Amino acid sequence: MITKSKHKDGLCGSSREQLHARIGRELFLYTQRRELGCRNFCYTNPHRIVDDYASQLMPQLFQEKEYRLGQINKIFSSQWLNTKQIVFGTKCNKLEVLDLNTGNLDHIPSLKSSNNSVPASCPCGIHSIAVNPSKTLLATGAENTNDLAVYKLPTFDPVCVGERAHNDWIFDICWLDDEFLVTGSRDSHLGLWRIDGFDDVDSSPLNSLQVPEYSITSPLLVKECTDARKVRALAYHDERKELAVLSLNAYFHIWDVETFKMVSNSFLEGGIRSVSFHEDIITIGTGTGHILFFDLKGGKYLESGCGSFLWHWFLGPKFQLHDENYMGFFMHQYNQEFPNAIYTHQYDDSGTRLFVAGGPLPAGLWGNYAGLWS
């Protein structure tokens, strides 16, 4: 459902109109100079002009296609596999591939750790899925939620399970290149891994027709993230060779990946559930079921109409399981349905489709939401 909320200042969106007018002039000048045969165009990349304009308009053009996923509990993470498939991980520790055309689900078996691995207490699902740059490997959580699992793409053949880095849930995974990746955990530590040859490491205890044999490996390095209380999110800047680390006590840390040392940290305020970049638009998923769009060039949220309203989407309750926990506590105390937190959202390569997923924010509620906006 698409809704609008009143903007605080109530001003007309003159800056937005000026931006649209500027982009329109740029397109006109480019086409005129091209027709006149001018060699030196004002812009060497005309696609960027169109992309800027499209990224401004796209959120207002999206329409929702919702998927019914049964009694899956809370979708925490997702990644595009190709133009018609999404892989996602859930709080109930399921790894599923969703066919966006048919709505069918294919279950991917979780990889078991060795007997030497000590599982985290109170396991809580698959919080992260990451695909390497060449799209040949996928990393996520293993059956023990403090261990790493790596699969080959597109077949999902198991490659390895990574152990002995964390004693609590893996919250996020970030590839540095096609071989090296970093895991961030609820235990406030970072693990550096190399996913390469496995001829000299232990073999898995499981060997069956359903799950082929795979390797057991250990991290290259494990380091504590100083001042962090539970590492929650990771992002890598390839040109700067820096890793951004966000912790649950609202600290933002910068690590040098070549030395694997922290170089700075700072305190932030506020909180969100998911964030992504597309061109100059930041898409933000909240715990209240809202998706907001922030324009980096304009320095404000996208607006609707004359600018007196913020443009955003609001997701209703969708599927929620009315089990004994809901009936005995939430229904009588709150007497309401709860909106779904947007735990994950991912644009496809074209930027014209956005997969959005999540579930009810209270830990005691069981439910899910998954939708394709295009």
C-alpha cells in the first residue's frame, strides 16, 4: 500500500521541480548537440542523465506483487540470484529460493557443522546472505547460527562450513572480493575468511545424496571490534579498501581491510532496519512498516505533489500467526495487528524492481511479508 505523510515544513517542492527542470534541460541540450554533430558533448555519459531522472520517479511508479509464503517466520535477509529468482533467509533458519514468476519455493538444506563446533545459545535464524562479485559463491549462516556456510552458484552445491570464529549469531557477511569475506557477529567480533581450495582441511561429517560432502575451515583472523556492542551490519568500499561496521550501541566503525585494524569510530543516533543505495536515492526500511526514499542530491526525502507530503510506502500486517502467544498476550494487551518491519530489501541490477521482505517486529510474534515492487 502506498501512503503519504505530512511534511513538517509544509512547503511546496520547488527544489524538486528545479531538479526535474535541470535534468530536462540537460537531456534537451544533449540531444540538440548530438543532432548538430557536435563532437564535444557537455556530458560523456548520457545514461547517467536518464538514470538520475528515473531514480527520482521510480518509487512513485512501483506497484506491489505480494507472495504468500505460508508459516515462514520473519524474512531477515535476501539476495537476487537472477532476473526471476530471489534467495532469502528466515528467523526459523530456513534458506529458500523464491521463483518470482510462479511464487514457488525451493528449500536449500542448511549445512551442518562438525562435532567440534559449539552452537550459539538461543539460535535465531539466517541474518545475512552475501554473493561474491563474480556471482559464483554465496555465503550465509550454517545450521549453527554462529558458523559460516558457503555454497556454489547457481547449483547451491555446498563448498564449506566455517567454524571457530564466533560464539554468537552471525549478523552480517560482506565479500571483499571473490575469495575473501568478513563476518560480523553478535559477539562483537569480526572474522576474516578465505574461500579458496579445501584439499588440506577437514571434511564434513555429512555425506548423503541430498547434501554432498563439503569442507570444514577456520578463519584467517578474528578480532574484537573495540567499543562495539554486537556487530550488526557491514559495508565495504572497494576503492578506499575500508570496511564500515555498525554496532547495536550506535557506533560506526571504520576498518582498514589490508591491515585488518580499526582506524576510527563515531557515535550515531537513531536506527533503521535495512538500507540500500540506488543512483542518488537511499531506500530505507523501518521497523514500522514504512519504506522511505532519501534524495542525496536534494538533501531530503522524496516528496509527492507540490512537496507537502513525503512519498513512502506502508506495508500492512500481511501474514501473522495467531498462535497461543499472540492470543494470550498481544491480542488482549494491544488489540491490534502489528505492521511488518522491513528487515531486507534489494534492487535488481536494472534498478526497476525492488524485493521487500520482513515480518512483525515484536520477537514473540510469528509472521512474514514478501513483495516485489516494480
